[in-house]
Amino acid sequence: MVATYSGEDDCPSSVDNLLQKILISRGITDMAAMEKFLNPSIKEYMPNPSVLCDMDNAASIIADSIINNEKIAIYGDYDVDGITSTAILVKYLRALGADVMWHLPTREGEGYGLNVAAIDDIAAAGAKLIITVDCGISGVDEVAHAKSLGLRIVVTDHHSPDSVLPNADAVVNPKRDDDTSGLIYLAGVGVAFLTLVAVRRELKSRNLPNDLAHRVAETNPMNYLDLVALGTICDTMPLVGLNRAFVATGLKVLGLRNNLGLRTLMDVAGIKKPSVYAAGFALGPRLNAAGRLDSAAPALELLLTDNPLIANDLAQKLHQMNQDRIDIQNAIMLDADEIAQRCCESGRCSLFVCGDNWHGGVMGIIAGRLKDKYNLPSCVATRCDGVINGSGRSISGVDLGRIIHDALACGIVSEGGGHAAAAGFSLSAENEQRFCDFLEQAVRTQLNGQMPHREIVADAEIDAGGATLKLVNKLNALEPFGQGNPEPTLILDGAMLRYATTMGHGNHLRGSVVTSNGTQLAFVGFNMVGTPVGDFLLDDANANTKIMMLGKLKENEYNGHVSAQFFLEDIAV
């Protein structure tokens, strides 16, 4: 449903009329729900952590370990979700005076999830309890090994479980079949944060020594919401419900710049104002670069350090690693795109692209690029020594995590997991064609035999004269934008093309239109040169032609002047 808007509010309300129409089109129809959505506070959205299955048991085990001064190991993952999950637990437990160690696996050497050698090292270091974050739900054998060594283990995760859960002392995962919390949209860091809150509540209920009681009272988990927001954004979780509150509040905490490592990384990346975009496209890639190219340890150390010199060195290192990642990625992308084009010519509903000795750390990024370009679920993998390791990214309507899970159950994939939008997998090179065929058939089944088609859903149609900075500010009330809550897409009617020209390296264009009330509105169109839209706009003969414009209205700042600018996606004459 497209909301029409004249530029004026149709009726008085505590919620602006245009915002009402947009929210209704997105399924939020109740006024109280609208108010809650537009004011996403932690207080309003925060559930009792006990709604998560096994949470009370997990909190009790962790509290016992803290009180008994036992060494605790946090076992995470090498992506931003895993790094931030590890960071908030390490920071919180250390603030309570606990003896804490951590382990992040290497992508190439250990791979995703628990592994026996790392568990052996943790046991040898004297740890008595392992807490997993953003991993562990598929580690049935590894958990059994930890138990055989006398370790207790608490699993916290958000990935889809197999039919058999690991025999841990506690398993906290909103995707458990018997979990009724409804929090299946949480990132790993969201589950870790609720665990932290539950532990704090459990400790407060105990008769603690004065020093520990004071530490518990003085340590506020809300201080870690910048990390929770970062992990949630970078794992592309839907920004709805509790996630929306995590991100809205977390960006405010990030703006306080209290975490030395994040503050330093923001400065290195040139970020002045925290936003979902800054987190997802500037901070996230730099933190991810360490785990993609080598070890994620420098990224975690940056989030944990209180030393300015160390923070600067680590931030500069991550910045350079990210540039190295971009160079590697661009080189592989050329070859991957050639293979993808041949796949598309055969009429496939999915893409499986595999190359010899490609760098495994950029497979997910390239899969995402191919998915965006061809609008097909895309898996990209590297073939080395008879083993194929890859990552996939999916489109709306195709649950890639479920496909990988089913391929694992069938024995086609040896390791794998993920969620609807993203997944990772490993298989023998002998099964390459089987996997390719299985992926295609599973995608076709989920799409009911229909070819994927790209849709742009407009939220509102307005007169171009209403596309002002005032409207930008009004639409910003819907922030934070992201997965599950995209920026509003508008149709502008009543615009007359004034001019268009190329910009950048010639791939993009910019120009302006004259609106119905005689004002001018600037627009930009990225990657439009050479397309039918770009050809039309750049043709001088089409100046003064009336057009309808589809896209997003945003704030643009240039030389201290702030104005509205339209980000063009399509036109109609």
C-alpha cells in the first residue's frame, strides 16, 4: 500500500499523519504500537531475560563461578557479532573482578565454532567454565569433549540448532524449538546482553561479599549498548522490537565515545556522527577485516583496551587490513562475476560460484555483491586441497540458513550453519555438483517455482514541492533504519527535469529538477550511467520534461549548507 501525501498533515495526531500512513503500510496499525515504535526505549522493549529457555539456569551457573573465583573462558566468533558478544561479557565479568580469558577461532586455521584443540587449551589454562557467544549450538561433539574434561559449559547462540542440542549445562538460544520468547530476531550479541542482565539480577539476589556486591551495583550493563548496537547492525539483524531499542540507545551510547577503542576507530575512519550507516559500512568492515584476513584478536583487543597508544596502533592496523581486504576482494570479484554471468544465462534461480585458492575471508562480501547485482541467493566458495569453504547471502523469501541446515542433514555439507539472510558451509570437493544442484532445487522449492524478481516498494507518493528538509526531518523520526526497517522510499510527482551530468569516475550522475512550486531539488543517481534511466536524464533534449521520481529523500551538507537531496532509483516519464 502506497500512502499519498500532499505535504500537509491531514489531521491532528500525536503521531504525524504521513508517519502514520507509512507505519500502517508496514503493518503497524495500532496507535500505541506506533508511539512505541517511534520512541524505541530499552525500558519499553526490554523483556525479562527469563523468557529465554534455560536462561535462569545459565545465570545461576555463571553467578556460582564468579562467586567461587573460578577462571571463566569466553568463546566467541571472528565476525563483528562474535567479537562484540565476547567483548561485553569479558568487560562485564572483569569489572566484577572475575578471572576471565577469551578465545576467538581463526577463520582459516580453526573455522567457525567450537573446536577440540581450543577447548584443550582452555582446560590447560585452568578454566572451569566456558561461555560460548554467537556459536556453540552445533557443537555437540565439542561440548561432549569439554564435559569429559570436567568443564562446565554454557552455550549462548542465535543460529538455527540441529535436531539434537549439545549436552551443555545450559543452552540459551531463542531459536530452540521449545523456546517461546519470540526473540528469534536477536543477534548473538543480543542474546549475550540478556545473559549479562540475567547474571547481574542473579548476583543481586545472592548474599554477596561487600566488595563484589559493590561492584555489581556499580557496573551498569547499559554502558555496553554501543557494542550491542554494533553487533546487531553488522549481523544484518532486523531492526524491529528489542533490536530497534538496542540500536537506537546504542548509537546514543556510541556518541558519548566512552569506549576508547571505538572512539579511536571512529576517528581513524573519519566518523563524526554515529549512525547505522557508519556502524555497518565504516566501523564494521574495519573490525571484520582482522578476522577475514588473519585473526580477529586485534579487533577484540581494540574494544577491550584502556591504553590510548595501543588503541591507536590497533585502529591503524585494522584500517590498513581493511584496505588490504578491499584489494583482495576486488581482484576476486572480477572472476566471480564472470562465473555468475554464465550461471544467470542458464536460467538458474541461485548462484554457486567457486574458485581455486580464493581468499576465504572475502567470500561473504562477494556473495553479498552478487546477490545485490543479480537478485539471486548467492553462495561463493574457495576450493583448496579437496575441500570447499564458502559463504552465502540470500534474498527475501529464501531462507539460506535452512537450506544449509538441510544440506548438512543430507550429508552433502560437512559443516555449516547460519540464518535466513546469511550462512557459511564446508564440503568435500567431490560434492561440489551435488551441492550446486541441491541449492538450486531448494531455492526453487522455497520460491514455489517462481523466478526471483526485484521489487521496489514505495512507502508514500508526494508532490515534489513537498520534498523539503522539513520532510527529511519528519521521516527521520522512523530511525534507526536498517534490515527490517528500511528508509522510506518515495514517489515524487510534479517534477520537471532541469539538467543532469556525470560525476565521480563517470558511473554516477547528479542534477536537479524544478518542482511544482518553482523550487529546485537536487538529485543524485549512483551507478546509473549507461542505464536507460541514465541515458534519458543525460540527453539534453529531455530537459524540461515532466518526470516522476522514485527514491529516497535525505539530508545533504555541503560547505556548511544543509539541504534536501533526492537519491534516485528510477523514473517514469
